[in-house]
Amino acid sequence: MEGSLADVEGLALPKILSEVIATRPEELLWCVEKIAAAGGGAWLVGGAVRQGMIGKQPNDWDLAVDLEPEQMLEIFPNALATGVRYGTVTLRRGEYLFEATTLRGEGPYGDGRRPDSVSYSKSLAADLARRDFTFNAMAVDLVRELLHDPFEGRIDLANQRLRAVGDPVHRLGEDGLRIMRAYRFLDLGGGILCKPDLSLEKALVTKQYMIDNVSKERVWDEFRRILSGDSVGMIVRRMAGDGLLNRILPGSWHSAESCIAAQRHPCLNGIEVEARLALLLKESEYDSIEEGLRALKMSNAQIATTLTLRRRLGTTPLDQPAGILRRYRAVLGESMVTQLNIDRALANAFDDSREAEFDDFITRISDLPILTAGDKSLVDGLWLMDFTGMPQGRRLGRLKEWIHLLQVERDLGDISEIESLLCTLIWQHGDELSWPRLAWP
Ligand code: ATP
Ligand code: MG
């Protein structure tokens, strides 16, 4: 059983693609053959073909099928009706999930984001024509081993060119999300960078207002993916130059230094997106950043992390004595490594000679023994009330914080040392709000 034949010309699979396709799970072929046995056709589409063409392992194996969702659910009783409204069901076989979307033509786009109506179709050609970029509009017939590439996405890939399917002004005018996607696909991963062709480059500016039709969640989702890529510096500079960044996150975005730093910051530790964002926001007013991040509908945790990293940018106590290092380490805790990484990336953006300073600092702070009494305060409020005769209240609380700071800085190990310390502090008078506390910076 070979299944339906496409209404587009088929080419022999290029070698690189064929090698990646050979790694497809058997479960995928099982699904495709089941569809063929029912008289349907199924093609591998989207990211899997694009990545296969550059020799990258696909993230997911998505299918386009010419059977309608109801038929698919009959053939695959255990499939999930995940997006039946848009023609998508999720097939389950073994440990695998495959999204299968019915071929479709689309009605007009009334809201600037989604088509008003979708109609199922039997035409692969029509389905590929509604896709956004040429290298996303390729399909593979897995049984006959053919590549369908009516818009010559393979040639654009070879030339590292990002080109819209059809007229970019029209296509970006249909769906504003394609603008964010365009910037994302400038970096295809694996060191392959693209340039938009001239007409797309212009349309990205003239149709930029279309981004306002896209939900903030979707914008952030795409932006997040851009921030976690290897070429964040290049993409963000183009977004800033085109004026798009200011539209999605108002602020100051012209610092080449922070773009380079963001690009150099390693993507290793799980909060790289926040770290890079903090770097990119280096020039922006602190107060307006928070508002902007909230408008993007980032989670509270992401916002808090970004703001803290941003506030501490450039505060690494490089030449300070051990006491200050103890304080820095105690306050930053687990975020210290990330903070050090972004500070280092920023310091080195134009000037590698600062590597040594940071190496030196890292050696010093790694060699610093852990605190004798641990991170917690040796004394509690009751003890302090008893010792000083001070009543409960803000003043007592601030004195406790002051003592804790000195305990950390001087690495005090027992209560008798705290008692001697208290004899040297002037806590009986003065404004308690001016007393130092364990904080950074
Ligand atoms: P990745 O999975 O890495 O994000 P992808 O290309 O698979 O890349 P998806 O969002 O999974 O991206 O979409 C699958 C395919 O659907 C795309 O390759 C493209 O052909 C089409 N597509 C997705 N979003 C749009 C859109 N907004 N406009 C037109 N076509 C789209
Ligand atoms: Mg995909």
C-alpha cells in the first residue's frame, strides 16, 4: 500500500535528508501505512523536513494527511482529538506521539492571526501554499521516498535565505505571528544563519504593526525561543534596528555590547533566557522593565529572576576583601554562578583581557571556606531582646539583620563572638533604617 499520490511533483530525496529520514521511528511508518491501507495519504511536513535538509535530527515528526479528523479517529481509536477544530489529531504508537493534521485550504484572515474558516482539502499543493516560509513548505512521501518542494525551499536553505511563500506583504498581513517566526528562523541551529530576501526584509518593517494582533503569550513564546538560540545577538540587533523590539518590549535596545554579551553567555543552566534578557535590558530604566515584562505575560518567577539578575549586573566584587566575598556569596546563593556568568560575558564583550580578573575572582571565591556557623543567624529575636533589653519591633529586627551581616562577613562561629560584637556596635541610638543589612548590592 503506497497511499494517495500528491498533486505536486516529487523529487528523489537528497542524500542528507534521506539519512535523517532513515532514523525515523518504525512507529511513524506503521501509522503512515495504516493511513495508506485506509486509502489515504500522509506526508512528513514542517520542522522535521526543514531540519532533515540541514542534517539535524527533527524535534518532532509531524504529518499532513488527506483524511478528515473523524476518519483518523476511526482508524486510530486511541488517537487524541487534540486540535480537531484545526484538523489535528495526535496519534499514539508505542512511546511516540505524532501530530497528524488534515490538508487544508484557508479562508480569509479576518483577525490578523487566524483564518476565519478552514476547509479540508485533498490537495497537498494547497496545504503547502498556506505555510509561512519556503523551507517550511516542503513535504516528504515516506513510502515512495519523494521530496515535494514546490516553492524551492531546498534552494533557499542552500543559500541560507529566508523567503515567504508568496508575497510577504500579503502573508505577514494575514498573520502577525509570522513576523516573530521570521526572526526566529534567521537562526536554523547548527550554525546555519539565514538572511531574509529583500521583499521579506522590507515587509518585516512595513507590516510590523501586525504584531499587535498576536497574543502576548505567543509573542513571548517566540521571543523566548529566540533568546535561547545561539545567535541571539544577531537576531536581537535586527529586531531592534527594525523597531520591533520596542513594539514588543519598550526600552533601550541599542547596546551592541549587551547583544554580544548575551550571545556569549552560555546556554547551560536552565535560566539562560532570563540571564540573556537581563543583559539585553542593561540600558533600560529599571522601573519600566518590570512593566514591560509583565505586559509580555512572563511568569512571576521569570520576571523576578530577570529583574534580580539585571539589578545585580556589574556588581561582582572583583577586588574586594574576603568579608565582602562572603556577603556576596551568602546573598546570591544559587544564583551566584549565573550572575557571575553574565557579568563576565558583559565585561568581556569587547575586551577579552578581563577574563583573567574573573578567573582570579572565581578561584578566590571557590577557595573561600564555607561559613563556620552556616548561613543562618546565630541569634534569634528572643535572645537579642534578652541581651539588649530592647522591646520587640522594627528596631530589634534591624539590629538582628545587622548582626547577621557581620556574622557572615567576619565568619563568626558562636554566641560569645556575637556578644563581644554587640559591645562594639552603637545600637542604643541612631536611626535603625541606616543600619546595614545582609543584602546585595
Ligand atoms: P518548530 O517545531 O521547531 O517550532 P516548525 O516549523 O515545526 O518548527 P511549528 O510551529 O511546529 O514549527 O509548525 C509546523 C509547520 O506549520 C511549519 O513548519 C509551517 O509549515 C506551518 N506553520 C506554523 N505556523 C504557521 C503560521 N503562523 N503561518 C503559516 N504556516 C505556519
Ligand atoms: Mg514543529
